[in-house]
Amino acid sequence: MFKKLFITGILLINAFFTKAQSPLFNSNTSEKDKEESIIYKNFHNQCDFIMAYSVSSYWRGNTAQYNLLALKDGVWLKGYLHTQKRKNNTWRKPLVVFKEVDPDSASYIMKYLDSAGFYSLNRDSLNISERRVNDDNIQRITISDAINYKFEILSRNDFLVIESYAPEFFFEKMPEIKSRGAFIKLRDWFLLKYKVLPIQQP
């Protein structure tokens, strides 16, 4: 009986720390987002938490590459997903590579982003491209063939997307949209601390 209670206690402690390490966030995605997401298709219900970072543009349309930070069964993992499109416009089976990483470093990244308000950045605000000049006129700002920066964040129950198209360009043109400045700062901080693994071509 004591052994059973002891094992149960250990499992509860592990569950507590697993949850404590995972940030809380609310979904902002639709069913269409889920259908189109390579991350959702490959990792839904596979990890307790996963953050995937990617860049995309017209010129990179046939390749998808993600930097990954995941929590699975209390273990922090870092890695990447790499895939390419077939001629019929469907994605090939992705190459997924993970390695275990220092849990303190991974937790630090998650906690800092949480404290800095990263998970509450508004997806719509990050992509505002027009401003009202006066009561009668709206100024629309555009740029072609620029890069879209995206974070896809998945837990057991929620799916959050934080993305911004050409954030530096639009922030220069529209500095009043403070969330873009925050996105740029936190994206760069994440990449500095994350230390990207080199892609190994299959």
C-alpha cells in the first residue's frame, strides 16, 4: 500500500512540474489554421507543449523549415522539422530531428517570453497595414515579396499562432503599432537564446 502511494505521489509531482514548465495561453486559431498547419498535423497530442518558429516568403514556398522547442513527458527537446512540396503541391513526409536540452535553459526561455507578454500579442495588430489619415482618407501601406515570421504554439488543448509580415518595414512606417516592436524584440531574443541546430539534409 505504501509503495503504491509513493508511486502515485511521484507521478503527481512529475505532473505538477510538467505543467509548471509549460506556459498557459489561449487559442487564436480556426479549423482552417489547423488543417493548413504542418506543425498541428505532425504534433497534435504528441507533446505536452511545442513552439515552432518559421520564416516564409513567395521565394521559399516549396520548402518548410521550423525550429522546435518541445516538452514531452517532462523532458525538454530542441530540434527542427524540414519538408518540401511535391509536384502535386502536397508536402513530403517531414524530416524531424530532436535532441534533449538543459531544462533550466528551456524553462528560462518560456518564462521570459511569458513575463514579457509574448503569448498575448495580438495576431491582427501585428499585421495592421493601414492607418486613418483623417475622417475621409485611409492610408494603405504595402510591400511585396517580403518575409513572414511565424510562431506556432501548441499544447494538449490550445493552438496559438503569433506572426507578423515584414515587421521591420511596417514598424518603421507605423511606429505607433507598439506590438510590432515587441514582436521584433522578442523574436530576436528567442533566436539568440535558442541557438538553432543545423539542418541535416536527408
